[in-house]
Amino acid sequence: MTVSRRTSRDETQTVREGAATAAPSQAPAGTGLELKDLTKRFGEDVIACDGIDLHIAHGEYVVLLGPSGCGKTTTLRMIGGHEEPTSGDIVLDGQSLLGLTPDKRPTTTVFQHFALFPHRTVRENVEFGPKMHGVTKAERRDKAMNALEMVGLTTMADRKPSALSGGQQQRVALARVLVMEPKALLLDEPLGDLDRLLRLRMRVELRALQRQLGLMFIHVTHDQEEALSVGDRIVVMHEGRIEQVADPYTISNRPENVQVAAFMGDNNIFEGTVSSQEGDRFVMDGGDATLSARASEGEVAVGKPAAVVVRAAAVQVDEDPVGGPNQLLGDIEVVEYLGDLVKLHLGAGGRRLTAKVAGDRYPEFQGREGSSVRLSWKEEDVRLLRA
Amino acid sequence: MSGSSEPEGRPGLRVEEIAEAEQVVGGLAPEEAALGEKERAGARGRKALTTAAWTAPGAVWLVFFLLAPVLMIVLVSFWTRTFSGFEAVWTLDNYQFLFDSNVYWDQLWSSFWHSLVIVAASLVFGFPVAYFLAISVSSLRYQIALFIVALAPFWTSYLIRAVAWIPMMGRQGALNTALIEVGLIDQPLDILLFSDFAVTVAMLQLYILFMVTPIFFMLAQIDRSSLEAARDLGANAFKTFREVILPQSMPGIVIGSIFVFILTMGEFATVRIIGGGTVSSVGTIVQTQVASVQFPQAAASAVFLVLAMIVGVFVLLRFSNLREEL
């Protein structure tokens, strides 16, 4: 990474910083990456991506999150030029990338299985990009060593990739794309090949690196926790469509619809019929459970079906009964101790529910499988889901 | 003879084994390296013994079927020809004769050159086939199916394949007839059979799979996402080939070249059949000498053939560090 270029990027970044963190999607028009009605079909029947509209600002860390087959990787591959969209447009800083081969695009990709060149040393791997762009030997060596320093691998420069651990190979893959000073860095399940502890560490490093460089990162993963951990914004995808785009807190606490709530996990989804509505409050009859929640005018109608969600962490177990709706009895099926918290898997009238309570309450629940507990939650923790 | 040379072979193996074992010990963690000198020597001895046991069958095989015959040839080349064969009387006459024979050296050189041409041609024609099979065909099922189809000629004896060239390439052969029918030529082409060209083409067809196969296996191992990574990092299709695909297929190219070079360098059957009487090679010279019961002379001719092959293999090996890259 040359000093001059880095400085210029830092300047633009500082200008952007304020706006980016507050409302990243409202960057000045014409800059950043714009996906316009992006669609990809494979053959006649398979729609991998179905009209993706998304704007990503420079300096923003965006995560494309979804189950396998949701189109997140296809979207990333189309941005990188490894897949041509069937229709729609990809615009970076006002210029369409369509029709450009990957080598002509100002984007670089970190591939899931690292995709290092086994016949080249670590340094030669990192030098590859600059070499392809005709950078002189001395200069690309400097760049490579700088990039390796960023990922803390200078001492490994002369080894072959096969002599490195998975985590180190991952760093080489990162250095190899960082040296290119791309406008957008695309990461395709970058931590998928690492074991859990390494994954936890690398995601923090990725986040720190992105903050330090102020680069646009687009990160594809199916791991909810990883997405929440690294992203400024999370794009939840399902069957080729975007279900919700929001910051991690909103995604986690206010999933917009059933798909997002279900995919994010540890959410209790209740479906039922609206039985009454007064002002901004409504009561939903979900068979054996009655829930009350808030909704603005027109969002629900008496007699119409509705779905609400209560996060597992918002479910209170065996606490003072408050009366009224938003409580029911449940049978403990499995007590899962996870250190900081205890996850209770419950059955309530054919419904399966999950509750998370603090880890220090484990002795209270240990061995209580089969016994009945009182479940309750606050009205403000019940969220209406969009159909 | 083989009985006496086997014990000689074993200590050689053991020395190498110990050297390797020492390297391993050198890289051990401190606690293991701190083992007593005695235990280490003991472990080393046991490991060397196990390795020797594993290598023994192969070593015996090599001694009987490679070392012994080669030694025999070298010995016979220094013996004297008799009316019905040879006797163990030392002489340099056989070599004297070779050194005085321009025909032999011309032939050795032309066979060497010929083999290099066939190696180059099989690389030029074989690489695209291997590339297509390994890289362009994406489904493993089709890869295997097509590879078996490519192997089909090997289901028959190579002599039959060589003979099959005659009805194909002869004056009245299929190709000449077809060319005349189409009107491309008036007279049958003589070059198609009983010529240097015909021998080269036939050998190319007979041996090209020895080039295709190792290259195919090397190419098939290349991680396709590394090709995408190359494109991503700014390499166009050609540079991706030159910088990523070609270096990784180098061991296959070298191994294939060695196969084709050695096999064609000593060839005599194809030369006889396709070349008729008009083409000769070192192989046919040796064969003629054997046929006229000049065993010591044939042995001396063969010795230089083997030396030429060794030189060729060493040159080819310089193109790739097989030990490291395989």
C-alpha cells in the first residue's frame, strides 16, 4: 500500500466518516456501489438473484447474510465480475461495471478456500496483483511487504502456502487483495474454512482492518453471529431476494418478517388472528397463547392473521406473574448450558419455544427437564412481523 | 550376481534413511529433542529397519529386472564375439568399432533429435487435450468418461496400432484415396508411409497419451478458484495461463516428456513397420546387430543409447523440481 494513496483515501474517509456511521446508505449520490434490479437466472427455472436493489457507501462494512442458496454468493460474484447478471446493473462511482472482466474491475475477492497459488511463496502470492498490473519489481516487493505487515506475516514471506496454518493462509489471502488497493473488497465466506476460535479472532481483525483502511467491505456469510459482529449493515437474503437491510441491532431486535426472524434464530414466532385493536395496541389470539403488542394504524386488522416475534432473550422464566396476555406455561424439554447463558428449549401446547436466561441461573434449571415453568414477556418485546 | 549386489544396495538405502530420520529429529519439539542420545539412536535404527523392510520388495525387483540386465549389457559390451554368441574375454573392439562408425553416431544423434521433436509435438498437441479434459470439462463424470475414451487406443497392442497405420497411410490407403477423391491431390502422397514423417506422426499418435496423462493429472489438481483469483487480481486469460496454470502443470510436462523421450528414443518396432526399410534408428541398429548374433556389438551400441537417454532425462529434469513440486 503506497503512502500517498493511503493518505488520500484517509482524507476522503474522514469526510465520509460522520455520515457513514449515522446513515451509511445516504452517501452522496453517484459514489459508492449501486446494485440496480440485479437479477441472475441459471437456466429457465433457477433464479439465484431476483431484483436486488442495494446501495453501499465507501468505507462501509456490509454483510450479505442468508442460508445457502439465497443468492448472496451469486450477488458477490456478479459484483466481482465472476458471473454476469441476467439483467440489472452494477454501478461503482457512477460507472457501470457490466461487461468488464474481473481483471478490469476495481474490486478484489477473498475466496472461501483462500485460492492461494501453491507454486508461489507467500510474498510472490501477494506480489501477483501488482505484477499483473506492471508494477516494477522493487515497488511491488515494497507493497507486498507492507501488506504482509498489515496482516502480521512478514516473517513467513518466503514460505510456500502449504507450510502455513489455515489462519495464516487466510491472512495471505487478505494481504494479496489489500495490496491491490481495491475500491471494494469482496469476501466470500472468508472465515468458513477456519476453526471456531480462529474464526472469532479473525472476525475482530477483519473489522479492525476495515476500520483502519476505511475500505468498502462486502462480506458474505451464513453465520448470523459473524454478521452481527462485523457488519455496519446487514443485508438478509432469502430465495434470491433481500428480506431486510438494517444495522445489526435492528436486525437482531426488530426483524421485519418471518423469514428474517426465523433465520436469525433464537426468536419465538407466534402466528394467530388479531382479536382486538385499540389505538396503537392490538391483541393477537395465537391459540393457547394470547399476545399483545403495538402496531400503527392500518398495520393490522381485527380478524386478520398476524405474526409476531419475541426474542428468546426477552422471555422471562418463572418471574412474577403480571396478569393479562403475554404469558403461558411451558414444559422444559432441554436445558442447554452455554456458559454466559442458559438456553431453555420448551414445549407449550405443541409450540416449541426458546428462552435464554443468565448463565448464573443454571443451578435453578439443572436437571429440571420435564417440569413446568411460567413464561412471560413484556409487551414492548413483542414485535409485529410483516407478512 | 544379483545375490551379491543386494546387500550392497541395502546399506545405501539405510544411510539415506538415517539422513532423513536425522532431519526429522532436528525439527522436533524441544522435549522430544531432549531425549537421550541412546534412545534417539535406537529409535532411528528401528525406523531405518522398518523403512528397509518396506523398500525390500521394490529393491529386489529393481535389482533383478533393471540393475542386473543393465550390468549384464555393460559386461557383454566388453566381451568378445564368437561365432555363436560371445565369450568372457575382455576387449575394447566393440567400442573401437562404434567410435569408427559415423553411421552409428549420425543415427544416435538423429534418434535423439527425433525424440525431442516427438516430445515437442506431443506437448503441443497433448497439452490442449489435457487442458480441455482437466479445466474446460467441469463435471467429473464427463472428465472420467472422456479420459477413458482418450485411453481407448491403449486397449489394443501398440504393434497392432502401428500396423493399422499401413492401410490408413499407404499409397492405396484410406487417406490418400480420400484426398484424391476430394481432388486435393492427383497422385498419392508417398510421404504418408515409409518415411521419416510417417514414423514421426505414428510415434506421436502411439505415445501422446504418455504426455496427456501426467499433464491431465497435474491440471486436474489445480484449484479452480485460484484461476478466478488470478483473474480477480488483474491477470487476463493469457497471463492466468502463463503465471498460474503452466507453472503448476510443469511437473506433469516434465514427467510426460521423460516418458515420451525414453520410449521413442529406443523405439525400433514402429520404425520398422511404418518406416519400412527406409528409416532407421539406434533401436533398429541394435536390433539388426542382435539379429545377426553380434551381441557384444549390440550391447556396446545399447550402452551409448542408454547414456544418451540419461543425458536427455537430466536435461528435462532441469525444468522442474519434481521432489518439491509434486
